[in-house]
Amino acid sequence: MNFTEANKSDNCLPYTCPERSVSTAVYVFLYVCAAAAVLLTVCGNLLVIISVCHFKQLHTPTNMLILSLAVSDFLVGVLVMPTALIWLIESCWVFKRIYCMYFLCSAYFLSSMSIYSVALIAVDRYFALSNPFLYTKAVSVNTMCIAVLCDWCLLLAYNLGVLFFNLPFTSLIMCPGDCYFLLDEVWSLVDLLVTFVVPLAVITTLYALVFVIARKHAAAIRDLNIHTRTQASNNAAESMKSERKAAKVLGILVSVFLAFLFPYFIYTVLGNVIETEVESYQKVLMLVCLNSTVNPVIYALFYPWFRKCVKLTLTLQIFNTDSSLINVL
């Protein structure tokens, strides 16, 4: 990304962070808001992790993908958001050089992990709706856990590879007050394709097909209700309604995710064409981080099981004997 500060010479010029232009009260308020956002992100996603891991009724293939997304969001809240918020508030990188590299590696890896988790959710929903019988037979919790683990390992290897192959040839700008990583034109294009274009194409294509299938299911449910009233038809209708509801909720999750992520990658594309400012980059990066805060709120609004699990967790009922067998659906 070609920031305006990237035109500096290789030797860093003497630099001090600018004086604060806001009052002490506003400054304290900004840090209180930042702490609240980090706390909400960490606690919200931790509740999702505890819920899916503890209650056996939630051990389903789809929930393993939600667990993967929650883990990546939790790590964003722990490893990325505090530093990004301090950087944004101070308008200056105030940490050490080595921490800059750690921060950038964590941010790039976890953001790519989030988008691939969402892509896997889209694949899962399409497969479940288009081939429900084959899905039930072929996709198990263990199979999904292996797929998720492979996803994490491959993305970690890719991000480490990008860092390894580019450090000798690109500018890692870490002068006092600065922290950003510049890829050359070829690697910028490759990274854009791998971390955004390909998964975005998968997400949008499959969710378009999911909603087409969901409409067909809705028509089938109406036909079943009109022509038959047997127990078998009622069970089939309920099953299709359940799948449609899951697709709808996850569609909302995907839409919100793309709304938060899209400005960042538009900015990435523009950064390869025109000069852009680090301050603007910080703001779009924060949008990506705040998506990790919003996801648990979506679960709370649309998943009754999550609200019930939160209540059981906060009241410490999960420590009771056989609490993992409680019906939460």
C-alpha cells in the first residue's frame, strides 16, 4: 500500500509524536470507549466459544465454523484491537519496532482467517441446502474440525510465506511514529486475490444460490401444507424451515461482515494506484476489527440458543453436574 509517508528515505528522520489536539476529558473518554469495545469483543466471543464447546447439543458441523469465527474474533480482541485503538487515538505508533512486526502479522493473519471462516460457512450452508441427505451422511463434526484446522494451518503458512519472501525486497516502514508493511505490485495483487477476491467470489456466489434454494424450499413448504397434513410432511416442513432460518441468520452475518470489510479492501486497491494517508488506513482497519465486536451481538439477536447459553454461563450453571447435556435449542 503506497502511503504518503512511504516516500521517506531509508534513514528515518528524527520524529516525535504530535501533541494531543483534544482536551484531557475527551482523551480519557476515547480510552474508556476503546476499553469498552475491547471488553465487549473479548467477552462476547468468549461466551460464544464457551457455549459451543460446553453444550453437546451445539456440537454440529455448522457450529464448528461459528466456533472458528469466534476464536479468530476473540484473538482480534486480544491481540489486535487494543494496539490498533491506541494507535488511532494517539495518531502515532508508540510501541517498539519488533512489536510492529508482531502486530502486522497478527492483524493480517486474523483478518484473512475471519474471511475464510465466513467463506466456509457459505460453502456449508449451500451444501446443506442443496444436498441435505448427502450433507448429513458426509459431513460430521470431526470432518468439519479437520477442515477448520487445515484452514488455520494453510492461512498461517501463507501469511508467514508472504512475510518471509517479501522482507528482503520490500519496505517494512517502522520509523518512530510509523508502522506499516509495503508489498510490491505483484505480491499486492496476489494478496488481494487470495485474501479477498477469491473468498468474496465464493461467498457472494454461494449465498446467491442459497437464497434461490431457500425460495424453492418456501414454495415446497406451502405445497406440503396445502396438500398433506401427515406427520412426515410436517417433519419435512419443519426441517426445511430450520435450514432456511439458519441460512437467513448466517446471511445477515455475512452481509454485516462484508459491509465492515469492503472499505478496507477498496482502500487496499486504491493504495496501489494513488497515494493514501496512514490516518485513513487506521480508520478502515478499525472497521475490520469492530466486525469482531458486532458478530456476538448478531448471535444474541438472532440465536435463542446463544441467549440461553449466556444465561446459563453467567449464572454459573455450567459448573453443575451434567450441565453439558442441558437442552439449549
